Amino acid sequence: MLRALLGRLFGRKRPAPSVAAGEAEGFRRLQRAAPLRAEGAPASPVEAGATFLCREAVLGRNQRITGYQFMLQAGTRAHIRHSSRNIHHVFAEVLVRSLVDADIGELLGERLAFIDLPDSFLSHPSLAALPARNMVIVPTVLPDAGAPEPTALRAAVTALRARGMRIGLIDPTVVGELAHLLPQAEFIVAQAEGLDARRGLKLGNIALEVAHDARLVVRGLPSLDDFRFCCKLGASLFQGPFITSREDWSARDPGPNTARIGALIARLRADADTRELADLLKQDAALSLRLLRYINSAANALPQPVSSIEHALALLGRERLQRWLILLACTADKAGERGGAVLETALVRGRMMELLGAGRPAAESDALFLVGLLSLIDVILQVPLDKALAPLALGAEVEASVRGDHGPYQALLALTVACERGEAGEGAAGDALRAAAAACGIAPEQASECHLQALSWAMQIQD
């Protein structure tokens, strides 16, 4: 992953025009294929801009990403919550076609995609275009008329499973209407709120005796303590804000690898000569090897391979060397496997900010990427923000934006976070997104496209 990211950040600064045009056309095709609309009328521009894919990482017990839950932005979900079944079907089809048009199977690899769909939508022909091996379909119950008969619903579920899709069921102690599907379920989905030891034991017994060892998925976990508790209950998969939650790390310091990189950055900022920097690099064989691998990578297209650290430094240049070291600092001492999931979120932020700033000078584009990337560096390294940033010797504008001290890139970072949080909140989330977009002078539609492209990019470089 790191080599791909380094190539992207320090190789070709932007995708070739044909690639960028292909990405943009893909999203325009999505809008043509599945236009967002109210019942019987086109959607307003505001509604269309707020209706786009969000995702939330699904982590396993080892805190590595196992998959994602994909959904429409929270403002849209709140808008249609009390609408008719027909409206729910329209937006379910938007969700499905969004995933198909994003070529989600190619992006996911072996990861899973969880999507919640109305029970009456499970026989819809659009589902046939989804990558079956990646999909976990979670039926939901709507209050109005039109729900399928149990026999018809079981037949629809059987057909989905025959295609290779998997079925998840909402906690049957809460939604009993679908309990007859438990023998066909591979996942039971529960909310963290209200999940105590007694209910966890009951769900475990259901999974063992009725659902044939279905795995328990817990959504909405607010903290690592909640994650640890649900692990003890026997849950297998986990979602929620705990992935990027902050704890009291005041007693922690950066790890030894980060400290060594920080020392290099400090000497670089002090205008140490190339020989001194090369000598420092040579003291860390792994770091030296990383530098040579990067400089000789296909992204740089050198006519002859580079074999000396001095030559590599001369080719890289001091500014690019500092950015390279900053990036390495984010991956040098990840404390726990959660760091991988947090790093992905940071990469999405960085890439989205870069896309939102398209057309700006190269140095400013780099600064935007770094602000997004470093906005979670304290969570990645699990140390206080001051300690995480101190060795990086960032420029004043980048550091102020990362710290939230009204730096020049703070508004774009706020917009990026608003898109990200569109998956967690409800009605207020859509308003926050529109307000953040307006503050940047950016249309919500543009923000939605950049967010999806950033998600796509972040998943691709981690293969």
C-alpha cells in the first residue's frame, strides 16, 4: 500500500486526463442511470447533492477492515424515512445502481459489502448486477402495506443465496417479523445501544441454535471500551465511531521508528547537508531500503536504477524528502490494528481535499492532501496531537488547519469530515454538509463526487 501511495503522492501529481475524465463520466453516468427524485418529480438540486454513497468500515475481532456498510447519505435516509414503500424502492435502486456503477466488486477484492434493503425489494432485478461474492443483504421491515408474504420472502432469500449472496438479519429480538429467515442468515446485526450481557447471550444462543453459527455484527459502537465488551460477548464484526475515537494518550510518546523519522525531519529543517542526511538514513537499514525502493519504482520511470542513498536524495529533493518522511511517520508505529482502519479514513480525507482543490498549484495540492492525512495522525499513532505533530516540522498553514486553529484549509477539511459523518448522523448531517459546502463555495454535488472518488482511490491503493 505504501509504495502505491508514495507513487500517487510524489509521482504523477494528478491522474492522466483520460483517467480523470473516465472517473467523472462514471459519476455522470450514475446520475443518468439512477436520477434522484421525489415521487413523481425530479429531485431539487439540494436533495440531489445530499444523496450519495456513504460507507462505514466493518472491522473484525483483530480490528482489521473486513468490509463496509454502504448506504445513502443520512439526510436522504431521514428524508425518506416516513415515505411510501415505492419511494423506499426508488432509493434502494439508487443505492444498488451506485454500487454497480462504482464497480464495487473490483474495488472490494475479498472484502464484504453490507447493504440494508426493504424486504419487498429482495426480488428486484437490479440486484442481479451486484458482485454476489461480496454482498451481504440485510432486509428491513417497512410499516406500510406491501410487505411480501413469508413464503415469497423466503423464496427471494433462497434465490439470492443461490447466486452467492449472504444474508444478514436485524436483531430478531427487536425485529421479530423476519425471524423465520434465521436458518438462512449468516449474520445477525445488532445495535450497540442497549446491548447488554443478557441480550448478547440470547443472541449468541439464537446464532448457535437457529441461525447455524451466524456471526454477530454490532453497529454504532462509540468507544474502544464498547468494542472490547462486545468482543467478550462473542461478536465477530464491529462498526461505529470507535474506529476513530480518541482516548487519553497523555502518557504516551511516539514509537522508536517515528522518533527516528522525526530526527531526520528536524535535521532536514535545520538545513543539514546531503551527506549528513545520508549518514542518518544509513543508520536505519529498513528506511534506506524503503527510500531506494521508492525512488526506483515505476512511478519515477528512471532510465537507470539508483543504488546509493546520496543519489536518491539528490533526485528526490529536500521538499519531496520531507513529504515522504511525513507520510512514513503515519505508518511507522501504528499502535494496534485499528491504525490500519484509521489510516484509510485519513487517506480518504487527504484525497478528497486534494480533489476539492483541483486546479490549485502543486504545492498547495500537496498541502491539502497532508492536512487531510494528518487530521487523524494522533489516532493513527495513539499519542497526543502535540507529540504527533512536533517532529514533523509542518508549515504554519498546514499545522493550523490540522489543529483546527482557523488555518486556510480548515473549511475544506470541515467539508470532508461533513461528508464522512453523513453516514453516522441523521437529519442534521445533511444540513451540516450543505453548510460546509456553502462555506467553501462548492456545490454539494461536487463534494459527493469527490468523496466517492476518494473512497475508490483509498480502497485501490490498499490492495
